[in-house]
Amino acid sequence: PMREIWPCADGWVRFALRGGESQAPSLAALGAEVGDPALTEQDWTTFRPDAGSTDVLAGLEEALGAWFLTRTKAELHALAQATG
């Protein structure tokens, strides 16, 4: 399974990466914000972290982890509110 607690620029945040049609729009927006192919090329409508390959999951964790470290909790909170 994917990690859910991530270090960020000023502490820690909880973010659970889940897929499916209801999550696809916000995950696509996050992928565009991060700008990493691991996130922008992922089909979020069919993504299931419990069924993904370890290579895909590792790529997603690497991209998200690096990006989270560049953002503060307040910035992440604002983005979460903006993207639902």
C-alpha cells in the first residue's frame, strides 16, 4: 500500500492516494500541479494502490514525496480546498 503520512516543508501532512472516478478530477489537478509524468500519465479512473505494480507505486511515491517537501502545510491545505 501507499504511504499516507508525508513530510512537507514545515512538518507532516496526511494524504491518501486513492483512485476511481470520484477522485480522478482532483488527482489529475494534483498531477498537473506536480508536473511529474508518473502523475500526469496515470489513469486515475482505474488506479487502485492495492493492485498496482511496485514500480508504479514507487514512482508515484517518489514524485509526490519530492513535491510535498517543497510545500508548506498551509499551501497544501489551500490546494486541497481548491481541488476538493
